[in-house]
Amino acid sequence: MTDIDKAIKKAVTAIMPFESWERLPGESGAAYSAFCYFRDYGPERNIRKAVETAEPDAVKRDKRYRVWRNWSTAYRWRERAAEYDNYTEKLKQTELRKTIEAQGEKHREITGKMLAVVGKKLDMMDPAELAQSTVKEWVETVIRADRETAELAVHDGRNEPKQGEINFSPEFNGL
């Protein structure tokens, strides 16, 4: 390899990210395929379990185990598999966060519709018909709902994220 080839390889490596669980330079196709069995086995992985998954023939398993064990040391399988696990966990967390955000948006939309219905009901009601305890309960419910909609609820004197429900008085049944 010439100096120019080395410089190009170094520049490409610096510009393009390389994930450790991808095929390593000098790693044969067979070694990488074996690593993939090991990597994809999951958190309970070990070489013997991965070999059993890849090789149905019990006689060939022992020979394959020895070869895989050597490859595992030479190509840092445990470290690479752990990095792959971390990467996939980050992907799952990102997707979970997106799902939670979408649900929050849907909840805010539904809450807005519910509050519009409540507003219409309140406009139709005669305030003189309301008991003081009912008014107090409604005010507390509105304040709590407003805080929960903003994803902040005062609990034990401190603010903390909370997702809650809105409970309405039975007088709103049928709307």
C-alpha cells in the first residue's frame, strides 16, 4: 500500500463513521458471519450458544467452537457486540421517545376538544344552580388539568413530570 493509499484510507476513516460491529479490515467473510451469529444472539450470548444456533450438527460444533473462540479473541467480539447492543438500545429509546411525543400530541388534541365541550356546557348552565363545593371541585380540576397538560404537576411541593387524567362531574354525562 502506497503512502497515498494510506492517506486516502485515513481520510475516509476520519470522514465516514465506522461502527465497530461492521466487518473489520482483515476479517474474513466466515469470521464476520460467525460474529453476526454471536452479535445477534442477544444479551445472553456466548460463543457456545451462537455455535449451536449456527450449526445443527453436534459433531461439527466442537470444531466450529474452537475456530469461533479464536476469532472472538482476534476480532474483539464481546466488545463489538456490547457496542452494538448500546447502539440498538439508543435506537429503541429514540423510537420510544417519538411514540411518547406523538401520544402527548394526541392527548393535547383530545383535551382541547373536551375542554370545548365543557365550555359549551358551562355556557348553558345557570351559575345559581351550582353548589359552592361543585365550583371548588371544578376549579381544582381545571387547575390540575391545566398543569398536567403542560406536563407539570405540583406534587409534594415540587414540580415533576406527570401524565394524568381529567375527571369530570357526573353533570357532564351524555355530552
